[in-house]
Amino acid sequence: MGPAAQVRLFILYALCCTAVQARELPVAPPLAAHTNGEADGSIRITRLSPDRRGGKAYRLVYRVAVPITIMWHFKTDFDNDFLLHNKYIQAHRLVSRRHNIVVTEDHYSQFPDARFTWQTTLSPDRRRLNFKLLNAQQAGQKFHYGYIQLQAEGQVTRITQVGYFDFLGASLWAGYPWDGGMNDFLTYSAHWEQHMARQRMPLYRGKPGP
């Protein structure tokens, strides 16, 4: 089954689940904020104006209880296998790293037969990572890009992630409020990162900053 067929299957599945859950849950959970028990206790997801080509966009803001130097090492540790502990990631590998440009490849549980090749450009002095999907068409997407910005707040790191994307079913995925939708994916990923970054902090402690 190709990426486009998988997207259509997910849309059909989501529509069926929405019809069932709408009867059981008359009020959908809010998208604005979610408590997580980490740092200041909030994960915030905000809808943004989309790219001029269409699609959807979001801003995700959360905090991780590690210093920014540790968080930068975590975010830029691309040659790893700890990402496989994330339930949405089935496979991950570092393809290349030249100066400040890194290429990685991922397979996600929602689309196991699709290969997502990401290019990440690092700006260490700004604590910023710009990312874009290089093989959008092969992955069943029109485009997907954005950035991740780290900011120090004492011994806590505030993370802002902004993404712009479009694919068949993007509106449904972005608005789907239950398991498997954008809100669930981003919230779970923030929770997972809060836990994993603190777990790996001893491995990065003592390394020089960017």
C-alpha cells in the first residue's frame, strides 16, 4: 500500500471513529492548552495562518526541565536509537551530516511504508533548527517545513515548534481531536521528549555548548 492509499485509509478510519465518538463524547477536548506536569505544567498548541499554498499550520510551545545546553545536545543528537521509544516512530537513521546541515530518514507508525527524508539546518548561536521534508511527493505530502526554537528560562528550556504542512486529509488530521490526530501527536511527542531528555541528561552533561 503506497503513501497516498495509506492517507486515504486513515481518513476513512478517522471519519468512522469520529462518527462513533461524537455520539459518546458530545464535547471535544480543547486544543488551546494541555497540562503535562512538567516545568510550568502546560503544553500549548495554537493554530496559525497556513502557507500561501494552503494546508495547515501550528505552533507548539512546551517546557522541558533541563538546561538549554543539555536540550540542544538532545535535539541535535541525530545518530541515535532512542527515537524508537516514541510510539509514532518505527525506524530512524542518520543519512548525512555536513557542517550545519543534517539529513535523516524516518518511518512513522501511521504510514509504515512511507519514507520521510528530513533536512535540518542548525543555527547553534541562535539555538534554532529549521526543518523541511525533502521527499514530500514520495511521502504523500505536498510540503512540510518549519522550525524549532530553544529559549533558556533559568534551568528550564522553553521550546517553540512551528510547522506548515499540506497533504490529502490535512484539514481532517489537524481538526481530529482524538487519538491519532495532530493534537494527540504533538501532545504525546512533547510529553515523550520531556521524559526522554531528562533521562538522557547525564549523557550530555559536561559536553561543551554549541
